[in-house]
Amino acid sequence: MLLRVLVWLLLILAVWWLLRSKRPRSAAPPPARPAAPAAPAARALAQPEPMVDCASCGLHLPASEAVRDDEGRAYCCIEHRARAAGSS
């Protein structure tokens, strides 16, 4: 008796799975993408920025974001610059 119920259950699940896979996924069209800018300057890639190491912890960061001391050493934050100045 239990075997018949399992066979029927498997048969129903197989039919449901086949019908589900035949159905289209979505009737709505995909959203339209905005047009790309036509100007060549807008498509130009940004130039890579030089990276520096923090003199205190060794963290790599862009040179424009570095905090520098009087001797030109780069630090990742004001606290590391102050700690290095205090240890001298």
C-alpha cells in the first residue's frame, strides 16, 4: 500500500516538474538599458593612481589620500602620523 502511494507521488511530482519546466519564465520584457554616452571622453578610462605604504602600519593606500609629515613620509591617518611623531 505504501509503495503504491510513493509511486503515485513520484509520478505526480514528475508531471508537475515537466509542466513547470515547459512554462515560460517571465512574460515581461527585460528592462531597457540607458543609452551609452556618445562622447569619447566619457568612455575614457581613469588613469591609475600611484599607491603608497603607511610608514606606521604598512597599509597600501592611494597617494592622494595619504597624510604626510614634514619629511614627506606617507601615513594612512592622522593618528598614525601623530604616533610616529611622538615616538621620535
